[in-house]
Amino acid sequence: MNSIEKRCAEYKDAKTLQKIGLYPFFRPMTGSEGRRVNYGGKQMVMLGSNNYLGLTHEARVKQAAKDAIDKYGTGCTGSRFLNGNSDLHEQLETSFAKFFKKEAALVMTTGFLTNYTGIGTLVEKGDFILSDSENHASIIAGCRNTQAKTVVFNHNDMVDLEKKLAEIPAEATKLIVVDGVFSMTGELAKLPEIVALKKKVPNTWILVDDAHGLGAIGATGRGTAEFFGLEDEIDLITATFSKAMASLGGVIAGKKDVIHYLRHRARGFIFSAALPTASAAAVLKVLELIESEPQHLKKLAENIEYLKNGYKNLGLPVLPSQSPILSIWIGDEVKSLKVVAALADLGVFATPVLFPAVPFGNAIIRTSLMASHSKEDLDFALDAWSKVADQLQLRVEAPSTDGLHSRAAGYSFEKFA
Ligand SMILES: Cc1ncc(COP(=O)(O)O)c(C=O)c1O
């Protein structure tokens, strides 16, 4: 056996979960209306999607994508650098620069790629990245994709960030990178404090990954920077189109020269195929709707409050959140899988978040809201949660989130087999 075969053969976690009938991943959907989805012939209320504005099935958005297919075909068959560019990609960049109040923007094929190649290209040996310990995997990949030194600071811990900034030579360039909305808990980055530190420490820039903020947070859906009134202070914003924008793709916005540099130097952008025009057209339409129809964002905010209060009334340990992500703390990994299975039996789709996405023993169930959820959908979900809470004894006193931020090692699902 070579080392590849050995490594793969020795990986047992997923097989163990399959064996005990609690494997919660890759559930094949056979149809979707957005808020209701079909899995294996069973209709379920979707409580685990990032479709925050509920626009994946909006008639005008779908039509825009269909029109683009008719005009440009199903794929761009190459990099934007060479043959894959279109006027839609460029319109999208102009629109996003304006939307984020930045000089320029660059559209890429996924949000992951945007962080990976964006961070990886901009900072170099001699520079420093200060990265929150709960940042998304694409940011971690971006940090590994450069010879700059990455310093990880404790999650949302401004004392630790300040201390770590102070240890770096003043003349070195420092890029603070945070998720605007942390993807597992829905908690916001402490942008006001981070901006204050940037003002105090020379040669410091801020990059906010607003994957979960774009379209969902801020008075007009412009994201976490808008929520805090700090749009002028954030140097770089990255975001994805795979959540509230109801499509696929990624964007980075900032100064003109920075975007020009990325356009010509970011390997993951240059050497990868362009975003399909159908996806670009859908995003353009969603942007238009965000600006012209504030009711979607308003309805999302109402739904967040309704479900949050519903969870609290049921006595469920819901983690603090100011976003459409509402996570219920469970703790035990296997118990969280049982909760997901029990909810599915009752017709509710929710997702477990397990180690290593969270520290071992701090499993959560991540639920998320859409503007298109009706009150009946949410009542149906709350009724299911109530039954599962009784069945699996989930009603506990308010959880501490401290545990979420401690690391654990040496875990294996095999012990549950
Ligand atoms: C915070 C964050 N950044 C980036 C991404 C990657 O986005 P995409 O799905 O477009 O690759 C995600 C998606 O899960 C995310 O949650």
C-alpha cells in the first residue's frame, strides 16, 4: 500500500457514520421551490440554506439566467483573461464597485477562489496577515497560499488582536482579515474596534469577507460594513454570490490599482474558467431587486426575529446572532446527528456543524432564514423543534459560547461505532 492508499483506507469517520445510520451529508435533493425542498420523495421545510433573500426561484431572476443562456450559451469555455470575458461580467464589476462604494471590483468564479487567490496574491513575504481563529476555510487557504506570515488571533478578541499587532514591526504591512458574519454562528466581526486599531497601527489594512453579510445585513443589504456605518474604513471586501445573491461566483472590491493588479496577477483567477453568464445575469438581477425592492430584506429581518423568539420560547439554546444564521448549541457530536435525523423525519432540513468546523464537543445545529419563508413554514419548523427538544432533551439553560472557541484534539467518530 502506498501512502495515498493507506491514508484513504485509514479515513473511517464518514464510513462509521454511514454504518450507524447517522450520516447527514450529501443528501440528494430531487426538487426545490427554495423554501420547500424534496429529498427522496419527501417534502421538507428548508432551514439549512444560504438563500437568505429567497431569490433563487424568483421568476425575474430565473428569466435573466435563461436569457443569458440563450444569448451566450451554457459556459464561457475559458478564462476571462483570454476568451471567457463578457459584457455581463464587466457590468457586474461596475455594479459591485458602486454597491460597495469602492473604486473597482473583480468578479471570480467562486467565493472560495476569491479569498484563496485574492489574499494569496496581494500579500507577500515580509507582510503579515492577522486572521481571526474562526475565519472561513477559504481565508485559511488564502493565508496558506502566500509567503506572508499569518498570525491567528483569538476569535473576536480585540485585546489579543491589539497585542499581536503590537508585536509586528511598525513598518511591515499588516492585513487584518475577518468574516463579516461568522458562518457557523451568525455572529458579527467587531468592525468598530478593528477599525479603531487600524487607525492606531500604521500600515494596517482590513479585509472583510462578507459572504453572509452581502444582501442580508445593513440597512440596504450592503453588508457588515454598512451595518456598522464603516464602509469608508474597510479597504477590501470579498463576497460570494452563492448565498443571498442566489447564484454562484465571488467578488473582491477595493482600490483601482489593487483590482487591476489582481486582474493581471491572481493565478486562481487567470488560470480558471469564467463564471457562466447565466450566473452573472442572475446576480445582476438580484442586485437590481435589492436596490428597488427593500421588502425582501425587511421580510428577512422579520423572519429572523420570529424564529429567534420561537427558539427562545421553546427554551432552546440559540447562540447570539444578528444575522440570518441561528445556531442551536448541542455539544455532543452524535446527539447533534440525532437531532438532524429527527428533524428530517418530521420534515425539516437543518445542518449539523461538527468538529473540525467547531471544536470537538461543541457541535451545533446551524439553521438559516430566507425572506421567502412563510409564517406557516416557520411554525412548522418550530413545532418539529419542540418535539425533538422533548425527545432528545435539548431544553437547557443559556449556553456558554466560550467552549466554541477552545480547541480539542485527538477525536475520532470510531468511538461511537
Ligand atoms: C464566509 C465564507 N466565505 C467564503 C465562502 C465561499 O463561497 P463560495 O461558496 O462562493 O465558494 C463561504 C461559503 O461557504 C463562506 O461561508
